[in-house]
Amino acid sequence: MAHQVPSLENLIDQLERLPSIGRKSATRLAFHLLRAPAEEAKAFVDAIVQARDSIRECAVCCNLAEEEQCPVCTDPERDRTVLCVVEDPQDVGAFERTREYRGLYHVLHGTISPMEGIGPDKLRIRELLYRVANEDIREVIMGTNPTVEGEATAVYIAKLLKPFGVSVTRLAYGIPVGGDLEYADEITLRRSLENRNEL
């Protein structure tokens, strides 16, 4: 906008830096915050500051936590012999919403991506190997995304885990519920056939 108020322009610029937020969305959000009651805007800012100040990595699984360990790691009801390796903390939330998985997690905080300069040393792989070596882990589920980087990371970690004698499994891929076969790519269809179950 021409002749924009500098503090408003700065707010829009900062909001635009958020993932999936373009200039128009950032502008709408900025005006929403300006129109919000002062206590609501302050609560929003306070929530950001509090989250930045109090959230850290779990000392065990590298998930997000406010204490030394996250709620999953301290839950005595979890199956401590199964470990699901995921890319990011939000992936833990996705698994937890299913209410099916009762094991533990390990968060890598990314995937191997040479194009972006991310090698294995920038991920929490050392911490994973330490856990497998020192805990009674019997199965490691590779829960990385079905992308080129996710696959490469899963294969790399599986090779590192081979000497430990643990079972390394991969999430099955297939057609999503409600999806149409005509829109599925060849790789998804092939994996759907490979991972089919008896009815």
C-alpha cells in the first residue's frame, strides 16, 4: 500500500513471514489484530512470548515440552518397546489424534535434504541411536513423510539401525479415504497394491 503507516507495514511484513501467509492474508490478519480489543491483542502477544520462553525440546524424544520431558515420555501407560520416528513435532500430534498408537516417539526436526544443506548431522539422529542402544526398543516405525526427503531419511536411518537388531518398519501408503483412483499417482497405486490387506 502506498503511504502506509510504518508500524502497520512492519506488522504486515512480520505476519507475511509465517508459513502459507501471503501479502493479502498478512494484511487481513494485521487489520484484524488492530481492530481487536486491546486485551485480546495483548493476550495474543503474551501467548507467543510465553510459548517462546517456556517451550523446549524433550530431553528424551526431542518433542516439544515445557518440562525436561514431554507428556508422552512421562506417561507410564505407553509401550516403551515401540518407537515411532517422525520429522516434526506436529507429526506427533497427528499420530496422537488417531488414539491408536500407544508407543513412544522420536522427533528428528526435519529430513535429510542436500538441496537445502540439511545433512544427517543437523537432525536428531545421534539421539535416536543412543535411545535404541540404551533402551529396550524392539521396533522402530519410520513415520517420515512419503516425500523424496522422507524416504531418503527413512532408508538412511534403517541402515544405521541394522546392527542393533531391532525391527524397522515403514508406514504403509495407499489411497486416502474418500479419494478417487483416477487422481492417484502411479507410485501411490503401486504401494496400495503392495500393502493390500485381506478383507
